[in-house]
Amino acid sequence: MIELKNLSIKYGDFVAVNKINVEIQDGEFFTFLGPSGCGKTTTLRSISGFEKPAEGQILVEGEDISRLLPEERNIGFVFQNYALFPSMSVYENIAFGLKIKKISKNFVKSKVESIAEKVGISEHLYKKISELSGGQQQRIAVARALVVEPKILLMDEPLSNLDAKLRVSMREEIKRLQSELKITTIYVTHDQEEALAISDKIAVFNKGTIEQIDVPSVIYNRPATPFVAEFIGDINHLEGMAATLYRHNTEENQGSQLYIRPQKVSVQGTPPEEDEGIVAVKGQIQSFEFLGAYSKVIISLEDGSRMVSIRFDTMDMLHLRDTVWASFRKKDVLAFGGQS
């Protein structure tokens, strides 16, 4: 198990990471998620030994490794830019970590060939790095990190340089490989969809602190803070609707923050039947985007705000500038602050 206890990292007077606490179980795929500059990569680098914490501990199986050198930690690291050696062949890049340990050539060859087969690059072992695609180079970086059999694998936005379609296939491959090898993995990304798709658990970072740690379904469906609600996926901020949604129109309720996911919003050309559990607002279709499996509808409401709906059925019966009613169930509203 990996534990971060009251971990803080500072650059002069600037606090990059502020007293965070994290527990990562053996074999877990754990993701640090957040916007640029939130502290997620800095935390990852402190685990690897490339950054020194100002306070706190980094424990692996109960041993404090926070003062050990990177080479003493038995940790594999896949960098964002892969950090491959262009003058070396694929084989030499993968073997590099083994060769500096002065292991026999036959053993190195066996290990390199084995990991190359696992990541699907066996046919490229004697090619130059420049001859390979971004996806193939990413596989080489993973193989180089895994060939030394680290206790922990760290990955810093390893898919950020790939195109959208290749990102999806590579994230599936990374998750398959991690599950097969059962290696504890900490993965850094700013891509919410990527994090939700491959993680066992997610820590959502914001301004050097952690807002929430949980499994992906809970992070998405039951965000702990307004920041998590707004950062994870599309969402509608229901400004000015507290009086409609709360039975008691108190000052506290008026100050609450309310949200609804677009897929929870229905759109129709006629007013829905009256129901105490449903809120319906009138508006006009401002735009809609056909995105293949679903359509994204943007409605301009009478109060000047807008609402987004995700529809998985056809939009043929509705057109731009049509008057419509957007409706949602009160029980689907995410509320922060206020008392019903």
C-alpha cells in the first residue's frame, strides 16, 4: 500500500501541494485528475523522488521513502514526452534500466523480448525510435518502465501527445496490461473521460488540495464539492432556481449551488404534465450538435440563461428557434448548501 500523509510541496513561498492525504491499495489503478497547475504532477514527481516534500511522508508498505533517491525506490516512470533515447534502438531503450544493473546479456535479452511481446512491439525491437509512430513510442516507454519489474508504475499524462482515436485504444491497452501484471499504478491526467474510463479510484485535485477521492461512478454521480461537479463532465448550473426547488425559501437556500447533468434534462415541444417532483422551464432551441451516438441540445431560457440536454433519440421533430420545455426531476439535482 502507498500512503501520502500530510504531504506538502513548496517552491519558496508558493505552496504547490498542501497537506494531502491519500491511500492507494496494492494492484490499484489510481488516477490524479485535475486542471493544469493543480499539483497532480508535482505529487507524482514527489512519489518518484524527483521532487522533495517540504512536509509529510510518502510510505510504501509502511516504509517512509520520502528521503530516498529516485533509483532507490524501485518505481517505474512513464513521462509525458516518453523521454526515449533517439540514438538507441528500441531494444536498447527498453534494456537500458537492466544494463546499468550489470545483469547478464542473456537475461536482459529474455526480459526485453518478454515485455516487448506483452506490449505488442516485438517486430520493432531493432528499429530506430524515429521510425516509429507516437503510439509505438508510447508502448516503448511503458515497456522500458516495466522491464525492471518495479513495485509501482507512475504515468504522467502518457497519452497527451496522441490523436483522439489512438488515445482511446491506448488507454484500453494500458488498463489491460496493468490488470494483467497487477502492478500498482498512479496515473496523472487532466482528461475526465480518460480518468473515468480506466481508474479504480480517482483523486480530484484543485489548487494544491484534494477535493474528493472515490470510485469513478461516485465522483461523477455524487460529487463532494461544486468544483468536482463542474470539472467532471458537462453540467448545468441552475442559477436562480432555489425558490423552485426548495420547499422553504430561506436565505441559506437562496445561496445554495444547484446543478443538473445534461443527460437528466428532457426536451419536448409541449409542456409536461404537472408533477411535484418535476421542474419544467420554457425556452427556445439555440443550437444542437449531432455527435453520432447522441445529440447535444442547447436551450436559451426565458430568464436569459441556457440549459444543455443530451439526447440519445432523434432530433428530427424539433428545429432551431422552436419553443420547447426543458424538464428534470428534483431528485436528480446536485445541491451544495441549503436545506429542503
